[in-house]
Amino acid sequence: NDLVRAQSQLEKAIRKLSGNEKKSVANNQLGIILWNLDKHDQAIESFGESCRLVESLSGANLNLGIALYYAGQSEQAEIEFTKILNEEPDNSVARFFLGLVHLQENDWKGASQEITKGLRADPNDAAGQNALALAELHLNRNSDVAVKRLKQLVAAHPDYAPAVYNLAVIHDQWLRNPGAALGWYKQYLQKAGENGAQSE
């Protein structure tokens, strides 16, 4: 496997490298490889080491936050995203992920605020629009607004399956309209099958 060879070569190179800057870059690259090999704990260690080796923020900080988020370590992820946003307030990726952390915590207001800020920098981000629809649905308890936002998202991004899935769930669980829900579920299965997509 090419990734396993790359992992081995980078680990050897890191031991021989001098200078924190070079070691930081190599550790970040190693973290990406480890993540792709599903070695998530080791990837988090490599991203963390990359961050520790340099004082300034780097891509490793964002990678570390994202890895922590997906590993279920929301509190640590929130610390990383906040650290990034303190120095780079327009970092839309960190904003979106901080919003997702708030979603996990059922902090609908915090999620809505962070995702809205992220969308100011990247208004066409489908995942951000999708997450905002869910945050506002729970915050305002208004399914009509969420359905409208998600339908606009589906019109703008017809291949974005998670929005279709969320329309199905809203029609099923919020609006108690099983006929409409079934139609959206069928569309979701078709789109997800075509694109290998998953719900978000």
C-alpha cells in the first residue's frame, strides 16, 4: 500500500530532520497519511506534535481540530477551533466546525451564530447551509423556514444528498407527513447511491 510506505518513509525522515519548522510540516503530512489509514489516534498525536513544534498557527491546528471533532473529542476540538479563530476570524472552515461542535452540544444559538459567520466568508458552502438549516430549525422551532432553506440548497446543489435526507427527516418527524417524507427518502437513496454520499 502506497500510504503505508509513505508513513514509513515520513517517520524515518522525521527522525533525521533538524529544525522545528521542517519537523512540524512533516508531522502534519504524517498525520494526514495516518488519518487516511484510519489510524486516528496516531494522526491526532502527529497533528498535535506538529502544532507543538512551531509557535505560529499552521494547517496542522485546523487538521488537529477536525481530527478531534471526528474522534468525538468535542471539547478539545472546540479549543483548537477557538484558538484558530482568535488569530484568523475569517477562517470559514474553523467557523463551520465550531458550529458543528455547538450542534453536537445542542447549543442551537451558538451553532447558528458560528455557521452564519462562516457562511459570510463562504456563502455557497452546501454543508454550511445544511447545518444552518438544522441549527435554526431547532433554535426557532420553525420547520417551514428550514424546509425552504433546504429546498433552495437542493436547487442550487442538486447532487448534495444530505440536504435531501434532512428534508425527508423534517417531513417525517416534524411535519408528520409520511407521503412527502417517503418521496424525499427515495430521492436521498438515489442521490446517495449515485454519489456515495452520506447524511450530515
